[in-house]
Amino acid sequence: MLHAPSTSIRAKTPLLTLSGISKGFPGVRALAGVALEIFPGEVTALIGENGAGKSTLVKILTGIYQPDAGTIRLGGAEVSFRAAHDAAAAGITAIHQETVLFDELSVAENIFLGHAPRSRFGLIDWPAMRRNAAALLDRIGARIAPETRLRDLGLASRHLVAIARALSVEARIVIMDEPTASLSHKEIAELYELIERLKAEGKAILFISHKFEEIFRISDRYCVFRDGECVGGGMTAETDHNELVRLMVGRSVDQIFPKTAAEIGAPVLSVSGYSHPTEFEDIGFELRRGEILGFYGLIGAGRSEIMQALFGITRASSGTLRIDGKAARIRTPAEAIAQGIVYVPEERGQQGTIAGLPIFQNITLPSLAKTSRAGFIRLAEEFALAREYTARLNLRAAALDRDVGTLSGGNQQKVVIAKWLATRPKIIILDEPTKGVDIGSKAAIHAFMSELAARGLSIIMVSSEIPEILGMSDRVIVMREGRIVASLPREGLGAEMLVRAAAGIREAA
């Protein structure tokens, strides 16, 4: 039940009201009697762990799913969305973290796909489409030419195209699902400005985010989901960080970064003079047994590019590697795995999992030699291996034979980590391991990282989150413009020190 709002806002009439919304799937109760109100000119933050039911609710609001029970009222009238176009026609649009766009089409074509302006003869009015696309892009502060092919844009620009696409439909309610996940600090600030403009236009915004600083910066109200129910809500200004955490996980989380002391041993990986013609230069560092080595830097610093070279996805032009003191040459991921190095990528949807395959096969794919006999895969051994590692990471899934694509983003991340840990590596590279992951799942992943380090596994953790870097690293390497600019011990390390090194700002005199 939602908390009572403050007197100044209580008189407002909700634009959208949900009552008793329930939805179930085989073996899973996704939503149970959800009640929610969304108001015009306000941002309502929807908060909860992965698997709490947020995505299911969004799919109901956008007509992809239909509820098993409950009512939806829009502007006071009861409505039913039998398909996505019903929700769009009613003025509900969604901006997803991973919106499907088409590389071979232009920006304008992607924005107006399916609802392009037409001439009086029923043909697509191309000049009008380009003009309208330019106006939308200008509205959100995106300096992108409408005729540009999508394939020529970077990740952040693609995200802005997705936002423009969502706004190309005259929407009354805008759903934003992790909208800042791929944006820079500047682009996030511009998105906040856009949200303020949408509020001023009277739009109702449902904002889904795992980042508490965003929630407190942009939202007017909040609703916390846990196990398919709205367990608390109210005015954002009347709550705090600790209360939201308690509602999300049903308990206090005093230690989000449960770093335990590990015995740091001899060097396992030594990198010297590692260079790439365009991405990084003269990289040298050591990774020791049982160590969590953090890599920090601003966007474009070259951190992920180094990790991809260490895993054999790309090749360095010069430099040497030593593993356990012996010279090593890695030209392919297969050679890296054979040497005991595995890599959990940042883009888990494209590089980490195989949609269409069940969870257990995603986990056991690199370990088939362990689960096969005489060329035949043993299903029982596959399930046992997958069950062991998913249990350690507290994976939330109805069954291990379900399609991995049905999992939430955080649970997909756990599958990718489980997949590589099942190979029993010496070194694991975690590239943004908790990107898009809720606070409870972060704690589970961090606890498992500490456990692995205590067992002697060596971990490289690339992260853009300063609290994560400070909380989990034994030592931090800071990069800027493709070069290492600092190697800092854990003791005495602070956020300001990290940011100054990453941005090239000297200490004040």
C-alpha cells in the first residue's frame, strides 16, 4: 500500500491508476495485486531488485502482456491493452535500456518506423519525415543528422535516437527503463533537462533506475517492488537511502561492498609494454594471487579495450604477457581460456549470453569437456554444474531449462559470471560487473567476488562506479586516454583522488 502523499500534492488527480494487477507464468508469480498511481507533470520512480516484477509491469502497460486480474484506468476511464499498438494509441510510450533499432536504416527511418508521415497519395512523405525527425532530435538536444545511417553512430547516440523514437508518438505517459545506462555525464544532464521539459508539458513519467542518486535527483514519488508486490511508496523527498534499501531487500543492507581481507600472493599475471595502434599504449601492471585489482577511468580511457586484448578478442601490436612467471601468447579467446583467463563483458546481452538457449546450456557451453564422455554430453552433469554456480550467485529463475533471454538484466549477468567460473579459471576479468544490477544483487555479486579472492582467484574489475572501486579493490589502476596514469593502494584512497587522476586535474596548491 502506498504511503500517503504530502498535503500539497494530495489534491492532484492521477492520470493512470492500477488496481489489483496480477500476472503469473508457469512456476512464477510475477505480480500480485499491484496498486500504483501515476500523476501528470510528475516523475514516479519504480524501484526494486532484478526479478521483482518491474519489467512485467512495464510490459503490461505497453500491451505486450495482459494482466490475469486487476484494472487499469487512464484519465478515469477503464482501459485494456490487447497489443502494443493499443497502448501507443492511448498515449503510452516506453524508452528501454536496449531498444531494438535497425543499423541499415537512417536515423529518421528508425524514429518513424511504423508511423511515418504520409502524403495525400498514401506514400511516405520523406521531406516531412526528415523535418519532423530533426525537430525531435533538436528537442532532446541530440546533434544528429536525420539522414545519418544508424550503423555510423556510437552507443550513446543510438540511445538518443531511441528516446526520439519514443517521443515521436504523442505520449501522455513516458516510461523510462534505465535510460542513463549508456550515457555520459553530459548526456545524463541533458536527459534530466528533457525530463523537466516533459514534466512542464504535463507528461506523466515512470522512471525505472537502480541508481539512487538518479532517483533522488529526478523523481517526485517512488514505489518499491519486492516479489511482485508494491511494498512501499510515497514522496521521494520524505524518504532516504536506507529506507529504500530496507524496502527493496526486506532487510537492512549495512555492507553493500562486503570486501573481506584476502591473502595476496605472488604475481599471476604480468603485463609489460602492451600497446595497440589506436586504443592504448605502454600498458604495464601486475595482478597477484587473491587480489581484486580495480581499473578506473572516464569514458574512452581504454580500459575495456585492454581487457579485450588480454582475452584475445583483439590483438595488441606490441608488449609481453607472463602467466605464473612464464611467457604467454594470447591471440584468441580459446587460447586465453586455455591459459586460465576468462572475461565477463560489459555488453552481456550481445557478448555474454546466447538468447534462445536455456540457462544451464549458457553456463556449461565453455565446459563441455567436463560434462561429456566419449563425445556424448551428459545432461545430468550439465545440470549439476549449472546448479552449483547459480546457487552460489543466488540466481532468480523458475527453472534452469528456461530461455536465458527471459531473465532480468541482473540475472543474465549472474549467468555470464557463472558460465566462466565453471571453467575454474586462474584470472577472471569483470567488465562493469554490476552495471544495471539492483542493490541486493550487487551485494551478492560482491560477496561472491570476495569469496573467490579468498580462495586464491585473481580478479580484474573494470568499473565506472566510484563506490564499487573504493569498496572492492585491493589496489586501483587509473587510466586516461589509453595510458595508465596512477596505481593507487587501497589504504587512504578517496573519491576525489580517483577523479583527479582520471581527469588529469592537479592537486590544488
